[in-house]
Amino acid sequence: MKRYVGVPGMNSMCKALCSETGVEAKFGVTVGRLEWVEGRREWSLMGLDGSDLGCFDGVVASDKNVVSSRFTGVHGKPPPLDILKLAPDVAVKLHDVPVRPCFALMLAFSESLSSHYATSVITKTGLQKPSSETLSLVAGELFQEFRSMGLHIPQPFFMRAHRWGSAFPAASIGGDDKCLFIKNKKMVICGDFCASPNVEGAILSGKRDASKLLEMLRVVRDESNL
């Protein structure tokens, strides 16, 4: 059975896609609004600051936060996509996809080494970005838990915790398609939450999404040639 991973690192796949001919990658840009322009049959995208990001034939959304209240918790603005207005049937599937959050701890040592918590913290602090004090506390507690495993390890010279709020989806909502799509508006939605809660699930969902979008664009092109 094939298993998909990034080599040498998980971001290798994104780097490879960015280097493809015809691909224009934009970094440090957050899409604040996606609007379907019915008269032109295309998507208008705006930045978080209200700037015009351009118009596009189709849209691929690979993050469920594009329709989630979590976006509001982080940015203080409504989610970029009003999915309930555009596609109520898709909105039902995307509504409150259950997730299993976790905390990740980065440690750096001067010597080489031999080799339910996140939910409780989030219950206390909420979904907003954790404060430096909270992350410092979490880092200390995770490190002590690490030490309790009985490993003989030195004191790290660097320690930082990161909250991964939507780490692992607790449900897959894409069904046999492994993705969601709004056919008459040339929009597809992909991610691990559509297939399976791992990198492979995200890749398989993305591949299926790409096929769906290409099919939609091909149909539109054929209809315009009639």
C-alpha cells in the first residue's frame, strides 16, 4: 500500500508546487473575503486589510477555518466565506467539524538524546491565540512530563510550546469523494478533515479536489465554445 509523506520534509510538497511553471506564489497574504460574482461567473478575493487580491476562475480552499468561527477568534473578523449562503448542503457538513487539539513542544539540547492535555488548557484559555505566559507555562509542564518518562536528559537551552488548535480532525466529512465542492461556482474544499486525519489524507483529498476543479473548468470552457 502506498503511503504519502514529504521528502526530506513535509513542506517539500508545497515548495515543489510553488516552483511549477505558471504558478505565482504569494506569501504573507491572508484572504479576508471571498465573493462569488454571479454576473462574471468568477471569484473576487480581498485581503484581510480590504485590499483587492484579484479575480479568479476557481477557488481551492484547503483550510476549514475559511468558514469557521475560529477565524473570527484569531483575526476579529467574520470568516472569509459565507458558505451558508452559497451552498447550504456543504455548510451542514462543514459546521463544527470535531477536532482533537494538541500542544507541540520544541526542545534544543547541547547534548544529543537517545531518543486530554491540550483540551484542558484550551478550555481555560479559549480559542484565541495563547499568551506568551500561557505558552511558557505549557512548555514547562510538557517538559516535566517528558522527563517523568525516566529518560536521563540534560536541561534544554531552548524550549518553546506551540498550540495546534485543529491538530487532528475527529471526523472525515468528504465521503467517497474525499473532498467537498460547489460545482456551479467552481469551488472545491479539501483537507485531512475530508479524507483521513493525517498527511496522506490531506494529499489524497487535494488530488481529488484538483481533478474536480479541472473537470469543472473544462465543462465551462466547453460550454463557452458552443
